[in-house]
Amino acid sequence: MAKSLFEKVWNAHTVRTLSSGETQLFIGTHLIHEVTSPQAFGMLREMGLGVKFPDRTFATVDHIVPTNETVEPFSDALADAMIKELRKNCAESDITFFDLDSGKQGVVHIVGPEQGITQPGTTIACGDSHTSTHGAFGAIAFGVGTSQVRNILATQTMAMSKLMVRRINVNGQLSPGVYAKDVALHIIRMLGVNGGTGFAYEYGGEVFDSMTMEERMTVCNMSIEGGARCGYVNPDETTFAYLKGRPYSPEGEAWDAAVETWKSYASDTDCDYDDVVEINAADIAPTVTWGINPGQGISIDENIPSPDSVPEDQVAGIEEALEFMQFEGGAPIKGISIDVAFIGSCTNGRLSDFEEVAKHIEGRLVADGVQAIVVPGSQVVASIAEEKGLDKIFISAGFEWRAAGCSMCLAMNPDKLVGDQICASSSNRNFKGRQGSPTGRTLLMSPLMVAAAAITGKVSDVREVFGVSETASV
């Protein structure tokens, strides 16, 4: 019987069906960081348990690590303590740890793929909602809570109910100035922030077939923002080319055998899906969020919705968002002034993101009054970018070039908005208080759109600011 990748991977990792009706699922790879793991290790100690398969767990520091300091002890006492705690836990449990002095530290969802730890046909879990990123490789990747982190450390398994699968086809060709981030925001706007509840999203069609791995990671990263438990792309030659030669990828004959196995996990062409959505790539435009969830997005040429222009069941949500954002319904999104520009995060903190922006901002300057920061997603990304001279381009344009970390995506570190500042952000969430200030306001957009806002001091169209004439990889 024809099966989807989700069903194949699920079946291959099923241990048993529990009395609750849930599946006990074997987790092939477990990723941990400094924020959700300390309590889990503490619970293990209380229960007298150890880590079952330490070779299947990999750790790094990202959420709370400062990006403007490199010497320990850090001035942020909590960050310093949490990093030391993870270091201790990894040493005691013999877990591979990409520490700050390793040259491999960074955002967990960037480190896993670039090290070749993320591989097709496996199950991946991490105590972070954006673990869906790893689905770009044809893996089934879940964000989990602290108690599940504990369970996986102790048993290498977790309990969950099987998901339905929705196939999302994006066919045609993206227009100039439209990037992977715009695709993700368009899908969430179309299907809603709760549209994926109970589903795994399988992304396909001509647009995804032609995307780079880093573009696929951007879209899979934001699956959770559409309510889906995970999102994935079937593995193909693009996947294999990215993984070949990575530190944790198989080598020699083992590589050839692995590729054949990975190919077998791809969805069968005649498999059934619980739902299929068709999207025309030509309908996707440069997109900006205007409200307080990722589904409240519009194209750069549209106006912010008014309460009297939406169905009755949407009025309260629109009014709440307008009040918090201090925006007027019916006003254009283009032209809104910004205070901060942030390029980074597990959504858009990869090398191709910085390469695309750097080639457009060279010779330009950040507008007066705008703080613009660039945060590489990993030390590897930073190193390669610096070898290419990208850091110098950003610095010359007036951006701050920071050390690797999550930074202003969720602001569990010193990188925070102040008061009701407006931030043009390449991150993934625009919830109230997400970027460190209870009244701070976040506008999600692609990295190049962030750069356009930084240069002009206001929300702007990349096609007008940079004369973008062809679609590139971001």
C-alpha cells in the first residue's frame, strides 16, 4: 500500500501502542539546549535515572547566550548559570556538547543540519517549538516540553498521537522579491494559525522542488506557527548534496547505503493524504505581518485590515491587534516607521540569508535613528560569512555584527526591544512581548525586507528599494 513519508517514518519508529491510545515513538535524535534541559536533568536525578542513549543526544547553547559578549563569566548571571549547568549535565552524561569554545555552537536548529546530525527518515525531538525546521530533510521533527525532554533522555522514546497529513503544493514560479519567508507567511495567512492543528504538513510542488535546503528549512521552521505539529519536504538530490561530507554524515559505502535508504522514505507518488492544498506561486507577494500573530500578515501593497472589513468572528482579534500595535485599520503597511531591524534567528540566520542581504546593501547606510543588528545562526555561519567579508559589508552599512545565538527572536538575552519600539524582524513570532518588551511591536518579514526597512527607516518594498529583478535564495 502506498504511504506518505510521515507514515513510513512513524511506522519505522513505533515501539508499541499505549493503553491511552497514543504511540510510544522511538526518537532517533534528541537535541537539547540550556533553557528546557536543566529541569529535565534534575528530574532524572530525583528518579535515580541516567541518559539511556547519550550518543543520540546533542547539545548546544543558544537561547540565553549573550551575542554582545564573548568572555565568561557573562554579566547576565542567569545566562552564565544556565550555560554552566548544561555544561555540567553534558559532561556527567557523556553527551556531545557544542560549547562556546567549540567553533560549532549556535542555534540548535542551524547546528543540527550543518553538522549533518539532521538526516532523512528519522525522528527528531527538541525542547523547542521550532524543531519542525529539521523536517526540511525528510525527517519527522517535533518540539517537546520539559517532561518529554526528561522522558526522551531516560528512554529515548516519547508518547504522542498519530497525526493527519496535509500536502501543500506550491506550483509555478515565485515573483521577483519573493522569498521562502514570504511563502511561509502566505501559507499561514491562508490556512490560519490554527489551521494545522492535528496535522503534519508535507510541502511539495515546483517551488519546493527548486528550493535550496536553507529555503526549505525556513518554511518548515514556521510550520508550528500555522498550528501544524511538524512540517517536512521529501528528501531528494538537493538534500543529499547538502548532507554529503558533513561531520556526522555517513562516508564511503555507508553513504551510498544511507542515500538509498533515505530515498525509500519519500512519499509514494500514489499515496493518499488527509487533505491537499494547492497554491499558485504567482499569488505570493513580499509579505509583512501587521498584528500579534504570524497569521496577521498582508502583502506590502495591501492596507492593514479594518474591523468593519472582516467577518464578525474576526472583529475582536483585529481590534485587539490594532490597539496593541497602535495601527489604524485601513492604513497602508508600507511607510510605517521602524526603530529596530533584526536579521537572524533559526528562521533566517543562515549563510544564504546574509549573502543575499549583503549583495544588496553594499554601499548603502542604515537610516538615522534605526538600530540594526545581524546575528549569525551559528559559529560556523559566522566564520564562513567573515571569510567572505560579509561582516564588513554589514558593519560599513551601519549594522551591528553579533556573535551566534537566538538573540532578539525571543529576547531571553540582553537583546531586547525597549518600550513600544517597532522592530522589522526576520524571526518567526510577533506575539505580544516576544522581543523582550511587554509593549514592543514586531513586524515579521524576509531578511531583505528587513534590510530595506533598515535602510529607509520604514516598512518598504524590496523591489523598489533594491530593484530586485530575480528571485534568489533566502
